[in-house]
Amino acid sequence: MKKTFILASLLVTAAALAADTQPLFDGNGGLPAIAAPTFNEPLDATWSKAKGSWAPTNGVLTAAELPADKHVAVLHHKVGLSAAVIELDFRLDGSPSIIIGCDGKTHIGRVCISPAAMSIAEDSVKPSHTIATLKTPVAPGEWHHLRVEWKGDRMAANFDGKELRAQHAYLATPKARSWIAVGKASAQIRGLKINGVKTEAKP
């Protein structure tokens, strides 16, 4: 009986860990691969450094705000995705936040990781309208895993196994690109992968 209980407990734990690694919207993670930069060479033409410094070296992308920009560091990925799964590891080195968002003609939605919380916001108004928040500490100087997803009018995030989801009509606005932003000081990124369905294609 004791062995059976232990085995059942292990199976439940394994199932829970597997659930943490599964995409929130797409079950089997079967969206087509869009980008997976190695950060061992310069970024290709699908990427655009809008603000700040973005330096790929030895498998790590270091992002830093530049004082002359008077703006957070922003990196654009110039591929619109109607459905997307964006995964990466990040480490905050003095930066208070990392943000992943999507744009049409203007900003549409975003996931923000700050020192004390994860939030999802939509951008039909200024400033952004936060529609979901989960308080969770973010240890500086340590690597964390983040997955951001959107599909239709829904957006979701999984930060180190903690999930947050939101729904808003404005999130269904057609996407023209995605972006990563780092505010105040610097952060490092590795293992970036983007899977999705391009905006001009049918999901």
C-alpha cells in the first residue's frame, strides 16, 4: 500500500511538472517555428533594434537602455503573428522589468515582469490598461523562464511555472510584429524561441 501511494504521488508530481511545460493555448505546442536566434552571431533582418543596445554574444543577448534614447530598450521582431508562443530565459541585472508585447499600427497587448509581479495589459487606452496581475517575486541576478502566448482575444503568460491569463476584445487586433523591452539598466536573454501562425495566414 505504501509503495502504491508513493508511486501515485510521483505520477501526480510528474503530471504537474509536465503541465507546467505545456503551452497554455496550444496543448501539444504544434505551432510552426518562426525564429530561434542562437545569439552567437548578429541578429538577422527580421529583427530591428528600435531603442537601446542589444548585443548577442556567446549565446546570450544583453539588452541595455541608452541614456541618449530617453526610452527603455526595445527590440522588434518584424513578423506579425495571429497566434504565438514566445519562450525565453531572462536575468535582470539592475533592470526593474522585462516586457513582451505585440503591435498592429500601434501597441496591442503586453506581458510585464516587474520585481514583484507579472501582469497582462491591453493598449486600447493610454497608459496601458492592466487586465490581469499575479504577485510573484522576481529575484535579480538569477535566470528565470518566461512563456508568453496570444491567440484571438486572449493572452497568457507562464513565469517559472506560475500562470496568468487574460481576455479582452482589443487583443484580437491584427498583429504586425512582436517586441521585447527592457527598462532601466540591463538584462540578459537566452534560449529565445518564437512559434506561431503568421497574421496573413489562417490559424
